[in-house]
Amino acid sequence: MSEPILEVKDLCYKYNEEKMALNGINLKINEGEKIAVIGSNGAGKSTFFLNINGVISPTSGAIYHRGTMITKKNLNELRKYIGIVFQDADNQIIASTVMAEVSFGPMNLKLPKAEVIERVEEALAYMNISDFKNRPPHYLSGGEKKRVSIADIIAMKPEIIVFDEPTAALDPLNAAMLEEVLGKLGNEGKTLLISTHDVDFAYRWADRAIVFSHGKIIADDTPLNIFRNDAILKEASLKRPIMLDVYESLLEKNIISNKDAYPKSVEEFRKIL
């Protein structure tokens, strides 16, 4: 098996040198995976993301990118390879125009001006916000701000993109837009990690789910195996996806007989019916 793109070993993090937010996290992430990180509020998901992006440093343990241990000396390298899209776009957006905002990251990479402009134009087009480039981002709608915050990271061209509760506060139309973008990024081979409370989204989108509870990983498996495990759901205060519940109810009533299909989308369900 090839070397993981990212690995954490015995990762621990304490807030104010007292509260243990992460407690002995061991995890390998492979290139091209689509991972849902799930768990209740305060389980450690956001703290984990901030550690692997280098926003905060572990209290103990180690982070490896392609086999190289991350230290204070090469921390900036980690930030080149791992981009994070924060839950609240207002916490990420700092510039006076959309163009300046999306330029900020590539400029910090000290790229030639022509390459910065090329990357920004590509990212704006990717997120369908080229028409907004001269507008102040803080006057945009919530969905438009989310597009800008994702364009910020796309312009950096990281190997791994981390999304912290990306659908929070988005209306259904913008949530669908986001899922479409995630599909495109996944098809392009990006490694994606998404923390979410939306179990229906996690079930249909991810090929791997990691469950956090009280600063520890309590499960790491396919979404199907995790959401069929009542003990894990109870410990992590999670509910089952509606699609899974309906499918198993129809099986129990002998309305359908295909016990191995387990559809993840409405289209797949229609084919079974």
C-alpha cells in the first residue's frame, strides 16, 4: 500500500493546559479519500482540523505529511498542502474585494504575479463568482461568501482540503451548490475531509467516516457500517440517515428483497424500487 498523504500519531491537544480536547489520535489519510468527520459538538473535530492545518500546534504527538514529520521549522510547508475552509466565512474573509481576498493566499506563497492572477481567475471561475471579483465580500450573501471562502483555498492548490461544517447556515440551494463543488473536487483527486452534523450528507457523500467522541476516535469505517452500529451512534449522540432507515424498514416489511443494495441517493433507491 502506498504511503499515506497525512498521518497523525498519538496526537493530543489541551486548551489552557487543562482541558484535553484531543486525546491520543492515531490516523492515516490516503490520497483521494472523501472522509466525513462526525460527532457531537465539543467532540474534538474542529480542534483536530486546526492541528492538521497548522493553525494550532499539538500539545504532544506528531503529524506527518508524506512521511515527513511537521515541526515549527517546516510548518509553512504543511499550510501549503492542507487548506481549511472555516464554518463561518466571515472568520476567513479579510480583504476589501473578492479579487484581493482570493489573491491573498497565492501571494503569501510568493508566487510570480502572473501565476497569482492566473490562479485567482481560475478559482473565481471554478466557484462561478467571476462577476463578483470587484465587490466587497462582506456585502455578499451567506452562500456567496461561502463560495469566496472556498475559492480562497482552491487558489492555493492544496493537496488536502478540510471543510469545517460547510453546510451550516446555508439554504438548500447553496447546500446543493456546495455538494456539487465537492463532487468536482473529489473527481479531480483532491483529498477531502469534512466535519458535519448532517448524517444524510455524510452517508451519501463519504467513502469513509471517522467518529469523534470526547476527544477520541471511537470508529473509523465505511459510513454504512458506522450508521448501522447502534452502539457507536449512541456513544456519539448520532442518528441514522433517513435513507438507511427507510430502506431497512422496507426490508423488514418484505416490500423490497434486495438486502445488499443499500442506496445512498434517491436515484439509487428508485432503481431498487
